[in-house]
Amino acid sequence: MPPRLNIWSACRALSTRARAFAHGPHSAPAVLARGLADNTASRFPGSSGGDGSNLPPSMTPASEPPAYSSEENRVALDQLRLIQYGINPLDPALEGHKFGLPELPLPPQKHIKHRYNEVVEQITRLLMRDGKLAKAQRDMAMILNYLRTQPPPKLDPARPLLPGAPPAHHLPLDPVLYFGLAIDSVAPLIKIRAFKKLAGGGRALDVPMPLRARQRRRIAFQWILDVVNKKKSMGSGRTMFPHRVAEEIVAVVEGRSPVWDRRMQVHKLGTANRANLNHSGVVGKI
């Protein structure tokens, strides 16, 4: 059976093209790769070489790198970063180092065990209970923050602080100095040691003995803790205890704390018994 003829099929078969076929290999359109690359020949298949001579002028890469990628700008950016950290970029010791070399020999306070304030470190250990150092450090941070946010204390001339102490309105600006000044000001200079059966009749002989700095601070803070533990708590929560300690520190600086009376009693007793230092049973044992 012959195929059915259709007028539209005949028209499509007799249609002509408006332009002739291109002779030679068909050139694919150039596809630009994302990002930046130095070799433009890999991105432009139609170019004969890496110089881009067959490309339009608008697509020809520049012969020099852009200004923002030059070596001078990179050095300038590095110097600006050092200035941001407070470091002199023109220091010759910084050559090849980000933060420079330390000064040798190293000072003793640069040791890893002495990078914090010695008073804060010692008192934090005294605050620790059941080996929970993280909780003690959190309590110390709350104490210092309380001292920082309080108004300046009102000093008592009858109970002065250590010589050379800053004015009262400067203390909240440095809570670490505030805390250490209170501890060192109320710390006793001596302790009373009892030598048994030296006073006659089986009685003990009281002899004053000097204390080192860490011993003085430990005794002073123990006195402060005794006063804090006797005070009535005004509420519950983990901020109550550090706030009570901070309030007692403020009371010590203002001269309202009973710790001053306890310190005075120890000093009076040591002054009264200072003659016992020459006792024959004591000489050579202190």
C-alpha cells in the first residue's frame, strides 16, 4: 500500500535554509571557569596561546597583577594587624614572628604558675571546698565583680589601710587591687605560740612569732570567713556566699568589720609577751 501523502510533509521537505552551512570544524563557545586563574588559554579554547591575542580587548587579561595582591599591600596589611594587637610593626625582633620574641632571661612572674595575682590565687584555693576548684574560681569572679560595681568605700581614718594605698574612688576601678589591699591591711603581723610548761606550774608560755606574707593572708581570710559564716543569710542561690564575702571585704576597707578588733587583740597580746622571747627555753627554737 503506498504511503499517504501530506501537504505539510512536502512543504517541510522542500524548505530551504536562509544561510549556507559553515565549512570546517565547528567551534564551541568559550566557557569561563569560576574564580581567578593565571592561565587564560585553558579558559578560552579559541585562543592560540596564553597571551590571549585572538580574544576581544575587553576579555584580554592585564599584563600585571591587580594592585590589591601586590607584595607591598600584603606587608602593609600584616603591619596593620600587628598595630591592632598593640605591637610595634617596625620592631626588628618581629622579623619572621607574629608576636615577636620574649625578653631573655624570662622574669619570674612570667612563669605559668605565677601568671595570676598571688593574692587572688591563694584566696581562691582557700575558698575551694571538696576539691571543686571551678566553683571556687566562679565565686572569686563574683566577689571581684561585686567590688567593681559598688560605689567607692568611705575610709575610716582610725583604721587606715596600708601606706601608699590609692584614693578610695580609685579602688572600684581595680577590683584585684581592692581585694588584695583589704586582705593585706587587716592581716596580723605576728602570731602567738604557746610553749608548754615553761611559765611555771605547768602553764604555757606565750611567745610572739613573726609571720610570712602567705601566712598573714591565710589567717586574715580565715578571720573574714568566720565573720561571714556567723552572718545570717539573706536568701539562697550560688551568689549568696560570694556576695557576703564581698560585703565583708567592703566592711574591712571601711573599718566596720570586727576583724580589725581581732587583729588588735593579737598585736596587744604579742606586745605584752615580747619579753618572753629572751626566755632560756625559747632561745634557739624560733
